[in-house]
Amino acid sequence: PALLAARTTAPRVSGPALRGGLGRAVARHHHVDVVPRQAVADFTRAIELDRDRAETYNYRGTSYFWLKQFQKALADYDRALELDPNLTLAYYNRGYVRIELGDKAGAIEDFRQGAALSKQEGDTVSEQEALKIIQDLEQSK
């Protein structure tokens, strides 16, 4: 998934989250082919220290995605969006999980929301990628 992998950026890390392993988790997350299970453990520890960081749930969800633990990924993306309904990347990520789970309608809705937010943010590349994915999903129904 291009948007999932390419659009990932490291969250700002400071204070207790840094000491709790979020910095290490982000580093591992960006090398998910190497240590995704440890990244999940590190993100879980960071969540224990700060349960209100949407980005952390989004990152752990992506680690679960790479482990093919799609229900856990979905739960983390849902929580990320509860905490921050404007977290564009979480919509795209949840869309990919919904594709894996066979929920095309849900995936289309997530990509639509992500595209709308990308447009607001001036990110036309991600917006166009999302619109193409929507088109592909609608044609495959």
C-alpha cells in the first residue's frame, strides 16, 4: 500500500513517551520488515504512558497491519480517529485494513474522507492517489 508506507512520518516525541519507548518504536516501525512485533510492544508501552496520542495508535495499527493482524489494526485506527478525526493518514490506513477484511464500502468511505482531508491540507498527490483507489474499488464491485 503506497499511501500506508510512503506517507508515514514520525510523530514528535518528547517527555515520558520518549523515555517509554515511542522513539524506539517509531524507528522500528519504519523498518517493519525487520522487527514489527517489537514495534508493537514499544508502541503499546508508549500508549500505556499516554493514552491520548492518536498518532501512536495509528503507528501501532500499521505495525499490526504488517503482521496481518487486521482486526487489531482496525481497532487502533478506530481509536486514533476517535482521538483525532482529522488524522488523514489513519483514514487511509483504515481503508487498507478494510480492503483486507473485505469491507469495500467502508474502505471507499475512508479513502473519500482521507482524500477530502488531503485536499484541505493541499496534499494533491495523496488526494489523487486516494481517488484512484476509490475508482479501482468501485470498478471491482
